Amino acid sequence: MDDWQKRRRRKNLALALTLTTLVAIFYAISFVKTRDLETLRHQEDPQAHAPNSVKP
């Protein structure tokens, strides 16, 4: 039974590491895509994040 628990722990650890790696990969991909989209947006409109002038 002790052997069964060790195998179970190893499988759980492998699954946890795999899921963590996938999350890191998806985060990196979304970060790069967002950065590229913002760069493109600023190339098209240099005032993309400038505050609007408020007229009273």
C-alpha cells in the first residue's frame, strides 16, 4: 500500500507541474500578444492613452 501511495504522489506532482507549466506558457503568450497589440495601437494612434480634453 505504501508503494501505491508513492506512485499516486508522483502522478499528482507530475500533473501539478504540467498544469503549472501550461499556465505559465499561456500567460506568456497572452502577455506578448497584448504587448504587440498595444505597440500596434500606438503606431496607428500616438495619442491612444492621452486624456481627453474636458470642456466646461
